[in-house]
Amino acid sequence: RLTRRQRQMCIRDRVPAMSPTESARREMIGSEGMVLLDMIRRLNRRSATGHLLKLIQKTHPADMAWVFRHLNEEERSKIFNIIAQTEVVGEFLSELDDAILVDLVQELTPKYLASILADIPSDDAVDILETIPEDLAAEISKHMEKEDREEVEGLLQYHPETAGGLMSPDFMCLDESLSIGEAISIIQQKSEEMEMVFYLYIKHEDGKLAGVISLRELLMNAPGRKLKDVMNSKVISVNTDTNQGEVAHVVSQYNILAVPVVDSSYNLVGIVTVDDIIDVIREEATEDFLQMAGAGKDREILLKSTFDNAMLRAPWLFASWVGGIMAMIIIGSFEQELANVIALASFIPIVMGMGGNIATQSSTIIVRGIATGRVNMNELLKVILKEFRVGLLLGFVYGIFLGVVSFFLHRDPTLLGVVVGLSIFVIMAMSATLGTIIPLILKRFGFDAAIATGPFVTTAIDIVGVLMYFYTAKVILHL
């Protein structure tokens, strides 16, 4: 009979975390997935349970999760009853979107769910328990074996978006006093129980992290040498409280497959592997894109009902609505100036549009730079001045262009081209600067900088831009 660890490793050995082949397969899921979806639906309509079972067993759990997302409720119920007969049901659940997972587990008993979670890696089990309702998670924990429950509860104490929440406690750790030969013997005995043995972490007698050595380097050394003599003592590690975005940055910057996690006493408590980092990067990129578009940050927004979807987006659109009302009030306050020079109204859209666009560009560049670590938060003035110069250059070019166009389209008043050109020049320089400063300020005070590129910045720029445009016209044209 296989142990829990051996069953988990069978899953890992059968399904690699992410390889070039796997990446290519995911790119083809659009076309191949539709074929698979159609086949499963046809077999389900014919009640061909045996054929469905064989097909599901041959299908990657991630692909089945993709198919499951496109089924209706009745189809999901029937298909899951078949998936539940396979050994990959736990991995299938870990691949599901949060909203679908929550709906699905409501129909399952806590005892059954506990048996499923016992057969998957503990970090994946924790992800599922953190997604489902707390009362159901508590009931599931009661039905878990003591060893499994203690391991899961140990991981649940960490925030899910920190290194502690991402880490796996199943890793290869060896004492520094061991010889190469002794280490190889231990690896041969215990490697099936560990998540990744490409990196072997070395510890002192007190449990503190001492160094690291790759499996390749280990095999290239003489069996009699001590680990402490061949290990690399300069270990790249993260703390249990390190934000998941920073963990992803470390893995990306140093091109490593896993990063060790230590507690406040520098004791090694787990590792975060690259497959988890890929998920983090995808999730955070999705949240940033949604926030920059002014659609909230819920990654499952496409799976929400029409009403819930509208409620999530409404607060962000409210900022645009308020901005539009304020712009309307500002334009109305210059009614006399518009009556005297009606041509001023024709340039309002381009004044607002150019300012908002360059502000969005600057904000997006800065937010991306912050996320990738390319923006040095200790040299903010340098970053701001660079974007300010970009705004000046683009404002000058487009100000000249628009001034010339204005001159040929509207000869009266003569200085209208100067008003429009100068307004565009000043507004674009100001917008680029504000689009840079706002996300930097948000980041400095610990807020998510991605919200800076949403409706808030563009709305603010529209208001300030219109106000500056009319005041410029009033001064130059003596209105």
C-alpha cells in the first residue's frame, strides 16, 4: 500500500509542473479544448459512462478543468460524478476556478473531501481549504488524519499571499556534517516523499539554513567529502512573511526552480517552487490589468452573474461619472467664453483625450516597472523628471501639429492656434508627470499602484485639462 507521500509523488511524476511541452499544449487548448468539450458533451448525452471514464482518465486534469468551465450545471454534475471515480479528482479540484470550486464542493460531504485532500500535496490542499467556506473547511479538517491536519493547519497560519502561504513543507534537507555518499543514500531512500530534489538544502545542527547544493553538483563530488565543504553558503531565501510578488521577483531575477523559505529565526520551514510562482505571476498580472481597466480586481469576474459583474464594476465607473459631471460644470462655467469663440468647443475632446492617454501610458509604464523591480524607489525624482521630459517633448510636437491645424481650420480668432497648441503642450507635460507621481506615491504608502491607471487618474486629468484649457483661452484671447 502506497503512503500519502508516495501517492502525491505519483501525481507529480505523472504530471510535470510546467515544461516547454506543457506550455505549448496550453497554447493549443483553444482549438483542441473545443474538440474535447464537444466529445465529452456527445458522450454525456448518450450516457456513455464507460467511454467518458476512459476519456477523462487520458485527459490532463488542467484540460478537464477548462472543459468543466464551459459545461452547464446539469452537465457538470454528471461529469463530476465520473471524475470522482478516478485518481485525479483531487488534482482536478485544485485546477478549478474559485467560483466553480465553491459551487461544486457544496454538494460533497466533508468526509469525502477530506479523503480527496489527503491524496494531494499539502500546499494544494491548503489552497482549496482557503477558497471554500470556513465552516465547510473546519468540518473537513475534523475528518482528516492527525498528521495531515497538523501539516495543513501549519500552512494555514500564514497569509495566502505570502511565501508561507505558498510554500510546500515537503523538501529535501540534509545535515551539513553528512558526507556526499551518505547524502546520496538518504536521497535514494526519501526522494519519493519530497517535492523537488533538484536543490538540496543544507542545515546546521540547530536547524538553521546553512547552504544549498544542486543534485548535479552533489553527484560530481567524491563520496567522502563533507556537504559543508561543497555547499554554496550564499543561499537566496525569503521569509515566511515575504509578499508573493516579491517571491516571484526573486525567482524570476535569479532564474531558480525553487526558493527556500525561512522563519524569523532563519530555520528552514519550506520551499516555493516555480510552478507556484507561475500561478502568482498570472494572478497578479490579471489583477493589475483589471484594475488598470477600472474593472476591480476580482480574477473570477467572467464567472460572476450579470448582477454581480455589474456591482463589481459600478464603483469604478462612478469615478468616471463624477469626473464627467465636474467637467460639465467647468465647461458650463465658461459659457460666455464659448459663446464668444464657439470654435473652442471643437477642441475639448482632443484636449481631454491627449492628456488622459499620456497619463495612462506613464502610469502603466511605472506600474509595470514597479512590478518587475525596474523602478528604483530610492530614485523617484529621476524617474519623475524623465517622464516629465517625455511629456514636454510629446506636448511640444503635438502642440505644434494641433496649432497648425487650428490655424488653417479657424482663422478667427487669430490666436486660437496658440491657445490650443500651448494647452496641449502644458497638459501633456503635466499629465505625464501626474501619471508618474500618483502610482509612485501609492506604492510608497503601501497601496496597489495599479489603481492609478484606472478611471481615477484619467478622470482627474480630464478635469484639470479642461480647466487649464479654458483659463489659457481666457487669458490669451482676453475673453
